[in-house]
Amino acid sequence: MRALLFHCKNYKTKVETLANRPKDIEPEEVNEKEQSCEDCVVALITVEKGDNIKKCCKGITEELTKMSQEVGHNNIVIVPFAHLSKKLADTTKGLEALNCIEETMNNGHRVMRAHFGSHKALLLDIYGHPGNARYREF
Amino acid sequence: MRALLFHCKNYKTKVETLANRPKDIEPEEVNEKEQSCEDCVVALITVEKGDNIKKCCKGITEELTKMSQEVGHNNIVIVPFAHLSKKLADTTKGLEALNCIEETMNNGHRVMRAHFGSHKALLLDIYGHPGNARYREF
């Protein structure tokens, strides 16, 4: 699992079209076409082939909790993101990992998750302080 | 070298403070505290230890040229970005690679490069079409 964490002043997304790649992709139902959040930690997350989901979920949720405490904002946005690695996990495993992260973070945070399996417009308005952007591998 | 390419409706950056990590960092002079660009391809670029600069430069500039043609916008923004890898190149090598990319792209594109060696606020307003975000390793 690879993740890029940003402390954002503003986050927005809008589902434009459903993805038809990689071959096995099964997009979720679109329940929420647009999302937005202010003052949040946004995590772009790529689940990879071979990931130990329990271990990765523990690692990323600890990082998110830490970063949320450090920046003093309780809003967490989880964005499924296919662009941090060349060896993506399949849909089932990807969703399993994302759900694990969402459920774990729900315990004590306000959590939003972006749609899985679509091409999305994305607005990231990132603060400029040290530690505003963090890259992690699990 | 790792790179994340986004087709952006809007890009902005503002240098907030100079970086003092990694240890060998030597920030450039700040000639332009703020930058902005509309309708552009923004490349977040991480130069890694062991990179063959000539080869990486060729690879990324070919990708940037291709993406620029596909999206129909001639503006290219090069952002030094320390957050796509754990094994960063040293300052000299990082700058050498970025300069190579900038000079190559200048041939036929309008190129902007963000400051090297600072904590920056960053606005990425990314279009939502297929191919809006691309991850590459060279």
C-alpha cells in the first residue's frame, strides 16, 4: 500500500464517468456524485497486489490519526487512488482495504470516502506548512 | 524517478518557508513567491538516488509532451516534490534532473517550474476525464 497524505484547506471531488480499467474493475454505486470538505487530512491511497490488509490498515490509520492530531483537524477524507503504483490490487481486495481504513477511522473522526471505480475531478487546496504532505508505504 | 502528472484547470503555489530537510538540502533563491497557471499539465516529480538523469529526463519529457498533446494544452508546470519515494536524490542531482526537464520542455511549451527546497502551499484543481492523472516511473 502506498499513500499520499495532504493537510487540505479545501477538498472537492465530482464523479464524472465510471472506470472500465483495469479489466477487473467493478465500480461502486454512485450514492454521492459530489463531495467537499474543509480543513481535513486527505489520503490518496493505492492498494497493491500482495498487501497484507490488516497490517496496512493498521499502519495507515495510525498515520492518519497522528497527522490529524498534529494539524488539529478531525476530518479525514479517504480517496481511492490508482496512481501511486504500477501493481494495483484487484477490486475486491482494494475495497476490503478501503473499508477497513474507513471503519477504523470512524472511531473518533469525521470520515468521508470518495467513490471507488470512477474518473473524478479533484480539488486539493493544500496548506504550506512543514509536514503538509507525507508519503508512506506499508 | 517517479512522477505524478495531472491535467489541471487551475494550479497555484506559494512558498511559505524554506526546507531544512533532508540534511543536504540547499534551497534555491526565491525569485517568485507565488505562481499560478490555468489549463496545464502539472508534474509532481521525485528524483531518486541512482537515477540515470539523461534517461529519466528523456522518459518524463516524452510523457509530458504526449499528455500535453492529448489534453490540448501547452502549459507545463514542473513541481519538485519529495513525496513519491523514500530514497531521494541529493540536491545537486535533483536540481540537475529538474533543469534538464525544464530546458527540454521549453522547446515548444510554456513552462513554469516551482521553487526547489521549500514548504509550499499547493492548489491542484484537476479535471475529471479519463487520463487526468498518470503515474510514471523512469
